[in-house]
Amino acid sequence: MQTKHQIQELLSAAGVSPNRRLGQHFLIDLNLLRLLVDSAEPGPDDVVLEVGCGSGSLTQSLAERAGMAVAVEIDRTLALIAKSQLAGRENVQIVNADVLSGKGSLNPEVVEALERARDRFRSTGPSQRGSETSLGRLLLVSNLPYDVASPVMIHLAKGPVTADAMFVTVQKEVAERMTAWPGSRDYGTLSIFLQATGDVEILRILKPSVFWPPPAVDSAMIRFVRDERKSRRIANMAVLSDVVGLLMGHRRKMLRACLKSVPAHLGDWDLWMRILEQQGIDPTLRPGDLRAAQYVDLANALCHSRQ
């Protein structure tokens, strides 16, 4: 791990300074970095994705414990610094790219790197899932840049590339959205997908002083662990995504009003009113009042209606 002084020296030698537009706030409290890694407990069969690796401070610790670390850094200069700091480590790949392909998906270059990394630890022996090959975990362990935090976590919850767990630092406001309950102001799409697929909790609130340069807001350290029982309840993730998008796109309206604009591929108003009745959901509720499990039930009922 790198101290604040070491990071400053590396950037100074490269003739650059932190780019606030890219959310470059380096976590410099080494105890908190250790807490992040210790909470994730990466093992020799695990692949770790780090988004916004900066100068490679956290990456160094991840590489010491994980089977493979795929570190993504959009800033070319920082990516070169990280590669230099991690030279010789065969279990690290630095990807100099935006982690997102627009907001709609993960960058194919990142997905390919993760798939190659996972192939290194794919077992040919029997697994608990029958004929499938067994794998170690895929973990997201990152000091996430603020502007990509929500979409990255939603993509890794929804798939097709899914994280078994995420241990991240994010803006406190994002952490509150992750853990928000129905009916609250912060409850939204991020809350629904994380709570529909796993369990999420705030581990620690972080003051600006633990970062360099300090951000203008508090941050939080978060743990998300996928719950396979919850995930298996989702009949079709694409349909669930459509249902969440339809309803949360009109979150201030009553459900029956939201459904007046339902697209043809999701049925019609009459079908939806029957589904709401079957599920015991009051059509005068608003989208933000429904629990994540209720969104899953609605999507599953819609899938069943098509059979």
C-alpha cells in the first residue's frame, strides 16, 4: 500500500495532479484500506475487480491475496503508474479503459479481461451446481469513483457478469440509496437491484480527511453479498429490469397511473391490473412503496402470464 506522500511523489514525477472531474480522490488511510481488503477476504481462487485503481495502492494488497486482480483505470497516466508499480506481478492485469460502455453495460474489454481471469481458476471437477464447472468468487473491491459507482454496482448485480460480493467505498449519498427502504426518499433503482439479489450494509462512515485530495462530502464503506436464494427467485432479469424501469421512471405517480404508459412488450393495463390484484398490491401505491421482493414477484407474474 502507498502512503499519501508516496502517491504524491508518483504523480509529481509523472507531471500530473488528481483530476477531480474523474473523481480522483485517493484513499490514504492505510488502516481503512486494510479493513476493505480484510472484509472482502479474497482467496487464491478468487478474481477481484478493482475500478479506479489509481496508482495501484489497493491493487498491491489485493494481488497479495487474490488469485487474480483485474484493475481498471480510465486515466492513461495513472494506468501507466499502476503498471510500473505492479510490474512483475503475473496475477494483475491493468485495463486502461472506461469501465462502462455508455451507461448501458460494462465495457466489453473489461468483461473479456474478467472472463479470461476466471478461466484461469475454472475447475474441471464436480461442483455443487451439478455439471457446471466450479469457480472461485468474483469480487468487486474498490474505492469507486463517484460518477460510476451506481451503474457499476447495478450491472454487477444484474449480470450477465455478476459479482458474488462487493466491498467498496462510495459517496455517503450512494450508500444511503443502496441501503434505503421502501417509502424513503433515497429508495430507488439501486436499492431495488441490490436488495433483490443480496444483502447490503454500511460498514463505516468515512470523513473527507481520509482521502487525498479530500472530497466535499462524506463517504461510506459498504458490503454487499449476493444471496443465491434471492437471485434464483428472479425468473428473467431482463423483464425485472423493464418492470423496475417502467415503474420507477414515474415514481411520483400511483401504480395505476404508471401503467397507462406500459409498452406493448410488457402487456397492457388490464393485464397489469390483474397481476396487481393477484399479488395483493394496492394500485394506489407509488413505485417507491414496493419492496424489492414485490418487484421480483411482479416481473415473475408477468413472465408467467406469457406462457
